[in-house]
Amino acid sequence: MNHNRTNRHFGKRFFQIFTALIFGSVAILWGWNTLAVDLFSQSSMRFKHALALELAILSVLVIALLTWKVIGELMLPQATGRFSQSVRVALVRQFGKPRGWLGHLAGFIMARRSSNYERAQLTLDLLDLHEGQKILEFGSGPGVALKSCIERIGSCRVVGIDHSSVMITQARRQLVDEIASGRVELRHGSLDLLAGESSRFDRIYSLNVVQFLPSIQDAVKVFFEALADGGRLATTYQPRLCANEQVDRFEMAIRVQLAMETVGFKDIEVHELPLEAVPAVCVTGVKKLGSHLR
């Protein structure tokens, strides 16, 4: 019974689509042969060409709607459907090291997602920024937080490091004036770039980068050595695609906290950032005057 009902439903739907295609093609054919031929002296169109044109237009519309649906779900904490979920997972992987056209799409989302901007603002609030400081963002992405640093304190030097050439390119487009004035410097590479740093940083922070690090403790060691005495480190993490986001969030906070304690940071604090979509966690610590790497 259900099988027959399904067949009738399919047949009805097929007839509706077929009828819509016929009437759509006739409309295109009439419109072209009425307007283009009479007004612009164009050659007349045959029915098969009108049908092909309509199919092409429908294909573009379907692709656009699917893309918009996936992007819309990426802007939300939930995603439904196997197709959109698989695309979403592929895009989230790109956030580790954006590359290719998917990397450009990931950068586009990062630069425009409201939760990313709010996460950056809340993290910068915890850094106690002042005029004249030298600030480093590790994993600077498309430059959202770098721009916020300059807007908060004009007379400072901000350095952004990212191992994705796609992100460096997008950040350069966003920070043309800031780079030209010497307030922002972008570097393409990873932690190795900090080994030969001549002057220390007053503040170092990262936003949703810690989960992609091969070793959290090794990274924290590098940050500790790159900080000046009294310098502050902030590591923010906002879970994505986790079965239990609260557990994952605080497990990451504990891992970062232990790494910072082991290296030698003091005044370590764990802050919950009340973001609307999914709460984030930020671990901060200070390199005290005269502290040495353990």
C-alpha cells in the first residue's frame, strides 16, 4: 500500500515538474522572440534552446540555494541533513589550515561570523591592552582581531602569524592602511618564526587555534620565551561539532592550564566567555618578572 502511494506521489511530482518546465520554456521562448527579436534584432530562439536555457537557470538556482543553506547552517550552532553536515565538517577542517577554494570560503565565514568578532572582543578585554605595546596574534586568520587591536589602541605594533597563505592574503586586503602605516605586520609561517625574534611581546593571544596545535605544551613554551617580563598570554577555545560542548570546552581549559603551569606562567585564570551560539573558554596567564622557563 505504502509502495503504491509512493509511486503515485512520485508520478504526481514528476508531472508537476515536467509541466513547469514546458510552461517555463514556452514563456522564455515567447519572451525572447517577442522582445529580443523585435527590439534588438536578435535571431529567433527554438524551443529546445529555450528548454536548455531554463534548465541552466534552474541548475544555477539550485546550486545557489544549496550553497546558501550550507553557509547559513555554518553560521548556526546546529546543522541538519547528511549533505550539509558533511560539507560543514569539511569546512571546519579548513579552519586548521585554510587552502584552495574551500579555504577562501572558510576565511569569508571567519571574517563575517558575528561569534568570531564577539570572541575576539572578549579575549582582548582580558589582555589589558595599553598604548605602545607589542602584541602578537598566533593564527591571525583574516585579520578580524588584528583590526580590533588597532581600533582599541592606535599607537601599538601588532604582529599576526598564520601558516595559511590564503589567510595572509585575506588579512592583507582587510588591513591595507594598517600595514602601510607600520602598525600591523603579517608573517606567513608557524611557531618557528618566533625563534629569532629580537624583541619580546607584551601580549600574545590565539583564538580557536589551540585545538589544531600538535603539542599544546610545546607551543606554550614558545609563547613563554617570546613574552617580555610581565607579559600576558590568552588562549581562547570555542568548541565546534562536539557531542558535549561543555565537557570539551573545560577539558581543553584544563589541558591549557596544566601546560601553562608546567612552563612557568603565574596568575593563571580560566574565564568562560558567554557567547550566544556556543560559550567559549579563555585561559590567561602572566610571565612574572624574572621568571624562567621550566
